[in-house]
Amino acid sequence: EDEKCAFTAVVSIACSGKMLPLQMIYEGATTKSCPCPTASHYNDCISKGFRFEFSETNTYWSTHKTTESLVNNIIAPYFEQEKVALGLPPSQKAI
């Protein structure tokens, strides 16, 4: 029988309608809390930029650390790519 566990999926969608990679947050303190790299479709998720993260708490909720990771590893890179695509300077502000 398949093992089941709860997690938080953080969904980010740009104003353009583009869906950014998902961040999945699992309860626990190590990478063993997250899906195993041999799990079905794991590599598909990683190749799309999905983030599997552990909360370092006894919940699967977002924390300051996981939110910082979301910004640094998903949102900020998206803004940087869009600036390049639009020919904007790196100093261009974005929200």
C-alpha cells in the first residue's frame, strides 16, 4: 500500500498568468522527510524547477526559512529572467 503524508504546496502565479515552479513543504528536519529521488516522476518535478523542502519543524507549514527559499530560488530568478527577456536593466524594480 502507498505511504501517504500531508504537505504544503506553495503555488506562485505571475501577473502574466505564468505558473512558477511549485514549492512543496514537508514536516521534518532532514531531506528524508521529502520524496526520495527514486520516487515516480521525481526527476520530472526537479527538471521543472519544483522545490521539495523540509520545514525543520513538526508541521508542514511555511516558515521564515521556506519563504526565504521561495523568494530566492523561485520568485527572484523569475523576475531576473523577465528583465532579460524584456530588455530591462538589472536594477529595474519588480513587485
